[in-house]
Amino acid sequence: MNGVSGRMGYRQHLVRSILAIREQGGIELSDGRRVQVEPLLVGRNEAKLAEIAARHGLDHYTTDLDAALADDRWQIYSDFLVTKARASALRKAIAAGKAIYTEKPTAETFEEALELALLADEAGIKNGVVHDKLYLPGLRKLRRLIDSGFFGRILSVRGEFGYWVFEGDWMPAQRPSWNYRTEDGGGIIVDMFPHWNYVLEYLFGRVESVYARAVTEIPERVDEQGKRYKATADDAAYAVFDLAGGITAQLNSSWTTRVNRDELVEFQVDGTHGSAVVGLFGCKIQPRNATPRPTWNPDVPDAHDYAADWHEVPSLDLSGTEAFENGFKVQWEEFLRHVLEDAPFPYDLLSGARGVLMAQKGLESSKTGARVDIPEVTAENLRELSGVVR
């Protein structure tokens, strides 16, 4: 586990996923066997690694990635590094024959992300990319609605994501300063468009084109040492996506907006037979036969309570229980079963490359002011595309 001293690597991947799996006695396979997991913590700061290991009663940590990759005891390499450091580490892990499980973006450019997918394919190794938003309770409820035919024909998707990230002067910023420097791999398009790609792709349809506007709203921020620095990366992005099947998606992403909605991210999906408003956890629906009949009249105050016309979807998972498990943990379990018994797992490095491609095309659209087509990227045309790349 490379990068466990970082916020996401520690909280979501180590504590809430791997350690939680260990505490439950490992994972159960389809034949009833249970397999336990043993983590090796990897990073640059030995003191931090030692402290984390001691805190959780773990035996293994190292600052020597090459030695860890050369050790046959460790079967899976998982990567939670900053984006700039990720591709080189993944190449080493692929060359060592390890299964790969990584955060996204998988690389800084589509060409590099595609190369990683090709290298993993040629090496014949199992690989997966974190697609955590699909495992959120709200989006899992949305998946059920789509599968049930609730919406009829889906017309459009609108999404609002973001919150105010403090500039770092009078109030410490909630995100590391590298997020606001292009030269360090920062930017909200690079960060969020890979998420939006898999959310749109796996719920609604392939993203065929993008029209985006990226802006840097706050030109100067203060870093962790209290020093002012120029913000060179975009901190807000406004985009329209054309999806296969004629669906239009409009998604706003911003670290410079104050929240006036139930959750930090919300999607509204409108269809001919019904609509839904979905967040991290909540999912409200309004079916066709319960839709009010609004009438526009700017001269008379509208006393209708539109919020009361929506109904909350119960928090039941597919087993009928009342709670969803942590999404990172659930995806980890699915990936481990994929490695151990070849269970299905579609979220691979090629899927990650499509996310990087959408971010790259979004930045191109913002730069040119034009709508940009996004070519299809599949296992069937991987080598054709990589031939162009190489």
C-alpha cells in the first residue's frame, strides 16, 4: 500500500477498507473459503509509517518500494500517491508482475494512462482503478432506479459538486496546496472529470463529447507553511457532455462555491416517467403521476411546497438490510475476489484511461472554446490507439 500516510490512503483505503476487512476475518469467496489480507505500508517517511503501523498493530512497513516489489510475498500493489508520482510507480509494479489497484487519475496524460493499460494487458495482470462514487449509497439507489425502468427514457442529468475551499490565510485550506498548481498536477478538471466520466459512463452511457469552461477564480492562495503562492490550476469548471443515446449531462465542479443544497454533490436525473435527486447518501424521487402542475406567474407569490412533492428512497441494499457498507471497502472486496477467483471487475486501467482522456479533452475544450469529441476507447481498439500514442 503505497501512500498510506496521505488522507485518502490512510482513512479510506487502510483504515476503512483493508483493516476493516482484516477485522471481519478476511473476505469470503464463492466456495465458502475465507482469505485474510496482510498490508505492507510503503512511503517516504519511515517515522510516519512506523507510527501508523504501531497504532494499528501492523508488522510490515518500508521506505524501499523496489525491495517491496521484488518480494514475492506481496501480490497486489496499491497506489494512493499524488498524481505526478503514480505512473512511474505503476510501471515498476507492472514490470514486477503485481496485480494493480490504484487511485485516479492513473496518469497525467491520456497517452501515459493508455500505455499503462496496454502494459498491464501485455503482462496479463489483474488491474483495477478506484471508482468510489459508484459505491455511494445515493448512486447505488440511483442504479436500482435505472435498472427498474423508473425513469422511462432518460432525458438529462444535472450535477452540482463543490464547496468553498479556504484560501489559507485566515482559515487553513481543507485541501493540499498542490491541488491549485498545474505544475504539480493540480486542477479541478484533472481531479473531478475522471470521476464524472465513470459515473456517466456506467450509469447512463458513453461520453461522446464535452464542452467545458475551466477558470481560476482565486489567483493567489496560502500554502501549508503560511507562504503565499500563485494558483495556476483551475478551481472551477462548468461542462456540458453529450452521452450515447441522446442524453445531455451538465455538471458544475467548484472549490469556490458556498453550499446551499442537502449534500456536497447532487445529481438531478429527469426522465419521461420520473425524476430523481441524488446525493452521497440521499435519493429523492418524483414519479410522473405525482408531478405537480407549476404555472409561471411572476406577479403572485408561489405558495406551493415543491420539496414536499418528493419522496425519499429507503436505504436498503440488495440484501434487504438497512445500511450500505463503506464504498471503498466494498470495491476493495470486489477487486480481491477478482484477483483470487477471477470474479468480474470492469473498473480497470482502461476505464481509468478513459477518465484521463475526458479530463484532457475538457481542458482542450476550455482552451479552444469549442465542443470537443471524445473518441471511443475499448479493449478492442487499445492497440490501435496505443500505436498512435507510441
